[in-house]
Amino acid sequence: MSVGSVPSEPGRVQAPYPAPPFDPELEPALAAISRESRESLTPDNLEARRERDAASRPRPTAEELRADGRFEVTELRVPGPPDGPDVTLVSARPAGLTGPLPLLYYMHGGAMVMGNAWSVLPRILREWALPLGLAVLSVEYRLAPETRYPGPLEDCYAGLVWAAGHAAELDIDADRVIIGGKSAGGGLAAALTLLNRDRGGPRPLGQLLLCPMLDDRGGTFSSHQMSGHGIWDRTSDVTVWKALLGERYGAADLPPYAAPARATDLSGLPPTFIDVGSAEMFRDEDVAYANAIWQAGGQAELHVWPGGYHGFDGLAPKAALSQDAREARTRWLRRLLAQSGEGNRHVR
């Protein structure tokens, strides 16, 4: 049996194997989630889920993000992809820093159908931008199903190219750009790095992929083993991939820019950080992606957090496992920035 495959008779998938246990500190947070929030995502309940999601993570204003002057925050409208609308980038950085600063170019999560560029920023600014001296651009890409592939990805690419071309104006270092994202945003970050490589765009310093959504095919062992456990299942996964891909869902010739797990060439990628929980559906596709980078001669740091479900660090931020996960990401970012030659900057 190959790694990540589901043992079965020809043409038939067997019942999933027992799921690995959740970390005991994480279980109470999972149990506290409402039944409505844990139900499978379907085309019929998508709008209701969007409304609940927006209510659960309200969009902070620029003034709120400035946090009494600790951060400089500006909303930018920049040219979008050909035949597409302008793209909104939320620019944020610690106040009082001299530039040019390294940049984290970030894609929010939300399964490609929910979320926004603003609500992810408070934690990013507090945990990364301030201690590491990072500038951040958070991308408000268009969502599916209203905008299907490649629209959201092209939004992200247009914003990245614009940022690199306006580095002096933004007071950022175009040679020290890290592409990052979480969940669906992690999948977009991986796709953007591939697209950027193949188009000869601005070369990133690294890519930060947090529990990324990479594979549309739903054929890994963990996608069967973990369906119905945690907060994500196969029904939800199929729903959002169909929302993104439309009639191209399941196509044999789907490009890797639509689903990075389809990539057959992962050479020439920047240093990569990937983390995922052992008790979530995306486990095997994320492990396989790191392995494919190594096999292509690249550099990847992989963390599989024991007993972690999807998004555990957000649902249970005080748990020891969540703190360890966040610290590992910060250490990788700090090391990457130090290795790029300038180390960290500090608030004056």
C-alpha cells in the first residue's frame, strides 16, 4: 500500500480506519462549537454559513487595527488581473520602524468561500509583525462560487506583482517577501508560489503554509479516516472544491495552480514551512507536499501536531499544543529572516 492511499477492493473504498485521538486540551474547545457550525457545508446552507462566519469574526476597521498607534494600517486598491476588478490589499506594519521591511504577503482562510483580509490581521500583527519587524499585505481576493478558479488566484498574483513593483513606495524589501496563508489561504499561497515561479514573477524568500487545502481529489487516507471528526468532512470539502472549480471539478488535466497537490514538478521553490494536525483531513496531502518538495531537492520544514484538528490553534489558543505550533512558526520566520542577511529590526 502506498503512503496516503486508502486500502480497498478494486472500485470500492473500505470503511475508514480508527481516527487518531485529539489532544485532550483541544477537545473541550471542539465540543463547545455549536451544532450548526459543525454541520457539513453544502450548496444549500452556504449562505447561512457565510452569515454565521461573518458574525463570528467581524471585520475590524483600520482604526481598530492601528491599536492606539502601535501599527500603521492602510487599505490599498491596486490594479487587478486582466479583465478583472481592482484588488484590495490591507497594508499594515509596526509604527516607528525604518524600512525597507521584509514583507509577509498573506492569504486568509475560509475554504475559498468565506473570510476576509481584515479579521486575520490582529493576531498576525501581534505575533509576527511586531516582534519580527515585518510589514504585512493581506489580500482581499474574490470568493467562490461567485468567482471561480482562476479568479481568486489571479487576484493574489496581481497584488504580489504590484507590491514588488512598488516596493520603494511601500517601504518594503522586494527581495525579502514571504508568501503565506492558512487553510484555503495556504492552498492559495502554494498555488501562487507555483504560478509565480512559472511566470518568472518576483522570487519569494519563503512560503508559509498553515494546514493548507491542497488536493481536490479527496483520495488520501486521512481524507477518509478523519471525515466526520473535527470541524471538516468530505461533504464540506467537495462542496468548496466544486464552488471553486465549477465544471472543471474532477478534471484529469486540472492544473496545479488550481490544486497544488496536482503538481508534478516542485523544483525551484523557496524554503517552505508546512504544518498540519495529525487528526485532520488535510494531514496526508500536506505531508505528501512536503515530501515532494524534498524529492525535488528543495527545503521544507514539516510539523504534524499530534492530536491537532483543523484550525486547532485558533479554537484553543491557550492549549500547550497551540502555543507550540505558533512558536514553531515564529522561529521559522525569524530564522528565515536572519538567514536572508539583515536579521530583525526593532521599534525605535
